[in-house]
Amino acid sequence: MTKGNTKTAILALLIAGIAVTANAQDTTRPEKARGAGFAQIDADQDGRVTEAEMIAMAEARFAARDANGDGVLSSDEILAERRAKQSDRATRMIERLDSDGDNALSFAEISERRDPAELFARLDANEDGAVSEEEFAALKKMRGHRGADRDGHSGRGHGKARN
């Protein structure tokens, strides 16, 4: 890989990481509102982000993920980060939906947010009381299918163009 391609790849990874971080931020607190990602990258706080600042942020993010400091990310390190994020997400979900305070989610608590009957009604476009493969496929296409494909990819790119 050439030096230019390496810089481009680093910048792309950094921007993707910032987008994910910005989406996950708690926007109820002013310091976590939109723009916090920019301020985090703008190391000298001059209101401008230089290429050097972006590369430094990307390197710092990589180093934080590289638990053993060997300069590469193993599958264990990647999985550990993913598990931590999933754990945080599950905790927030329970905090948000747990209406009876038992620190667990019942079917009723989850259904309050996503009513299965409402979903079925949206899927059953011709209102015949059943969902055909065509109706199911139409909904997936309309939503920009976020589920896994047959290769196990989650639908967030993975080198495949969306139609």
C-alpha cells in the first residue's frame, strides 16, 4: 500500500469511528452534543482539524484498541471491544425499557416499544392475514435491509453496493 493510500485508509477509518462515536453519544448533556467529535480531534482547539490531528486521533484510537501493544489488532482484541460496546448498549437498553425495575426486560416491556402486531400489519401489505416472501422482501428493501446476508455480513457496507 502506498503512503497516500495508507493516509486515505487511516482517515476513512477515523471518520467512520467518529460517526459511530457521535451517534452513540448522550446528546442530553451539552458537552456531549453534536460537534464533540470535532473538538476531540482538534487537539490544539484552533477551530480547524489538520491532517496531522486526524492521523494522530486515528493512531490513538488504534492504540487504545491494541490491548497488548503489539501494533496489530487480533480477533480477541476486536471481539473484546465489540463485547464491551454491546454490554454498554444492553445496559442502556435495560435502563430505558425496564418499566418494573427488575433489571431485566420482559416480552411486554420490549413489545411496548416495538409492537409485534404493528410490525405484522406493516408487513402484511395486502392484508390477507399472512406475510408472503414478496411482502417481506419489499419491507427489507424499503428499510435498506439491516439484517445479515447469507455470508453473515450485517448490511453496513462490507464491500457490497446497495441498490
